[in-house]
Amino acid sequence: MSDSKQGQAVPSSHGEQAPVTQGYAPPNSQGYGPPGSQGYGPPGSQGYGPPGSNAGPPQGYYYDAQGQLVQGQYGYHPQQQPTSGGYIPPQPGVPGAPPGPAAMMVRPAPIPGVPPGLEYLAQVDQLLVHQVIEVFEMMTSWETKNRYMVKNSVGQQVYFAQEESDGCQRQCCGPQRGFIMHITDNLGQEVIRVTRDFKCCAGANCCASCDSCAMEIKVESPPGQVIGGVKQECSCLSPTYGVLDGEGRKVLGIHGPMCFCQAICCPNDIDFKVASEGGDEIGKISKQWGGFAREAFTQADNFGVNFPRDLDVRMKAVLLGAVFLIDFMYFEQKQNNK
């Protein structure tokens, strides 16, 4: 209401003129209602503020970025529900999702000539193998079946490995026991199987020239079809292994260190170098330092496997199997002796 209208008479309910000096309508009149009625709010210095004027919005409302009157507090915007064109919560295995315990690598499309489930390995040049901490074993010293999570370099789970072994052998023979390692993909399908037979007197480097005294594993993918293996070779000081193809021919070699010391005063990785038949180093298997608490109080080990990206996926799977052989021969023994 402008200043020219101030002081004018407003018709009352009895048809008389009632003078108004402040611009407010008398109570119960047919003019403008008091604040909170269906009319406009109380006037400011410029009179009543119709929509679009300089007056602020009614109490409990605010104007959004498009100038629409919205109920609520200024600055608060209700959370929008996800839409087809909006934000989609991160899902395990989706590229770009933040890494987390449930993050999984998306299964690639099938590749002709590649065993089902090994397509994952065609895209990677490194695998991380984390043994799962077994709380029951840590508290009771009762040897349980080993479990491992296999991840890529960005922390996405690629495989999960579960040991199958005889309970009596686990308690009485420890790391000498035979086992079958079932390696499944993120859909729960077994894609790799690693088998080590029980050999009572095997494991000594100097006696590995005899088959009955040499530790070895057989790798199958899919289960039932042998794609290669790893066999201990005779040596004097540092351990050596031959990496075999499906026909039993040696195609790579693994050379371990002379010293397996790994402690808080010596937290370096323990490397087993992978070399071609010509002696050139092409990768390595590393026992990684897991920290004082993990190394001292648990049997859970961490490993890293590096290999050329263009290496045959079957040989990548065999090198993954070599991790379990090395873990049982050297680091499971160390933990069981504590």
C-alpha cells in the first residue's frame, strides 16, 4: 500500500468510514487480514509486499533459484531421490566406484581360446593376495582352513580362494599337509583349482631332485583341465622352482632369497624373482611386510605377484598358484613355530 492511501477511511462492517492511521485494517474487517491470515503479511515500511516485490517471503517459506515459493527453511534442500539421469550409488565392481571391502572387478567379456574365468587376468599385470585373518585360530591355535582374497592393483576383488584339506593333517602335519585350493570368481564359480599332494618328507632344497621329496602343485582351469604347475628344484642355498606348462615343459623359473628374515627391525619385502628361460627377470612374487601386530599375532600373510601384462593368462594363473605353495612352505611354517 502506498503512502497516498495512508489515512484514508476504510469501510466498516456497518457501512461507516473508520479512519486508519497506520495502514492496518481493524480486526474482523473485510479488508486485509492480520498476519497469518489468507491475505498478505503485515506491511513493512513500504506497505504490503505482494509477490515479486522487495518484501521477503512469508514465514516458513523461501524462494528457490527459479524464484518459486517453496516451503521450508532457507538454505535447506530436501535430498533428491536417485533418478535415471541423476546420481547412482556406487556399486561393487563399477569402474569409478570408491574402493571398499565390497568393491569387485567387473568380469570382462569372454575371450576366444581363454578358459572361462581367466579373462580377468588378461587385463592385469599385478595381483595382491591377502590371507583372511582367522580369529578362532588366533585365539585357540587350532589350525583352520586358509582363505585368501585376490585383488587387482586398485583394490578390487578378482578371486576368492578357499582351502580344502584334511583336519587331521592340518593339526598334525601343519604346513606339510596336502590341500586343494578352490579359487572362485565374484559370481562364486570355481575357475582355478590348485592341488598339492601330501608328501611326508618333502621340502628340503637339496633333496628336491627326487620327485617324492620335491614339493609341487598342479593348476587346473577349468577344474579337470591341467594348464600348468610349479615344482621345487634341487638347490643348495636359495630355493628354486620350475614353472611348467600344461605339457609339463618348463617355461619360467622362480628364484627365492637366501634369507627369509622379516621382522620389525627388517620390514623389507621378501622377493621370489620370476625369470624367463633365458634368465631375464620378468616379474616377482613378494611376501609383503604386514606390520608388527599382524606378523606377530596372526598367520595372515600378504603377497604381491607381478608379471608382464602380455603373459599368457594360463601362466598368470600358475604364478598365482605358486603363491600358495610358497606361503605353505616358508611362511605358514614360521607362524606355526611361534
